Amino acid sequence: MILAVAAVLYSASAFAQTDKPPMVGDKPLVQVKPKGAQAGTKAAATSTPAPKGKPQSIAARLQACLDLDDGTKDRLNCYDAVIAPTPKPKPAKAKGYADCRFFKEEDERLACFNGFAESIPKLPKT
């Protein structure tokens, strides 16, 4: 008797499965969105897709700036793209590359970034 009931329930559940997901009106019952993409937000509409490949570390991006000519605005712009400047009126002596963003003068900021970027051990290219 139990075997007959199990066979009936199993066959009924097999026939109830369909190729299409369950629908509520004309929309699927569950809509799963990727992380970070929310419908109706400005950020989702204006964001650009992430670059393909493995994301680079800050050290690798700072070392990439060393390929540009030394002492140029282009190199400073490259550093500023990695770490955005937030100048302070009287910044303390930089203890790390992140502290270089506090220098107001472009020449000081460039020299600071150069010093730290050149002292980073060369990373293997992959």
C-alpha cells in the first residue's frame, strides 16, 4: 500500500515539472540579479563593466605609472588615478604611498609617489 502511494506521488511530481520557470502573471516567480546591479539606480545605469582579466593590485598599477616619462603631468595623472588626491594644508611626512595623496603641490606629490613606486619590489609578470 505504501509503495503504491509513493509511486503515485513520485509520478505526479515528475509530470508537474516543466521546462519553464513558475510564472506570476507574465513574469517569472523569482528574478535573481547579479551582485551590485540593482534595477532603477543611477549607479547601475552609469557604471561601466569591469575590465576583463585579473584585477591588478595597487602596487602593480603604481609600477605601471613608472613606464611614463618621469616628471611629467601624465605620470602624476596616472598616480592620481590609482590614489585620488585629497590635499591637506599641512601634511605630515609620508610614511606610505597612500600618504602621498595629502600633498597639495603637484611636484611634491609626484616625488613622493616616485619614491615609493620605485622602492616596491618588481612584481612578476603573469
